[in-house]
Amino acid sequence: MKAQEIRELSDKELDEKLSDSEEELFNLKFQLATGKIQNPGSIVHLRRDIARLKTIQTERKRTQEKAGSTPTTEEAAKA
């Protein structure tokens, strides 16, 4: 999944996609341990997708915090 596709998701969809991907990674690791995995390279791709999801999730949180904690001109004048 590309970063642009991830950015188009809503916050709720992003959370769901992240939890689904983490669950899928767990299952793939379990298959790797038991020797039943079909494509071991899929673990690498999935880990990278999870990293992208978490990065974009963090970006959104930081922009929300920044927007919420920016002092208004009145607050800046009082300080």
C-alpha cells in the first residue's frame, strides 16, 4: 500500500487497517515458525506497510496537537 493511498483513509479506517495488518503479521510469523508459509517475503512488505500506517498516524496526531495548542493572538498578547 502506498503512502498516498493511506493518507486518503479516514482516521477510523487507518486504525482498522493498522490492527488488521498487525494481526496478519502475527499470523504470518506463526506460519513461518511452523514452516507453512507460502511467501516469506510477504512479512517484509507487511512490516513496511505497518510502518507507513504508523508514520501517517503519528503525522496526523502531531498536526492535530499543533493546531490545538497554537496560541491565539489574544493568548500571545496576555503572555
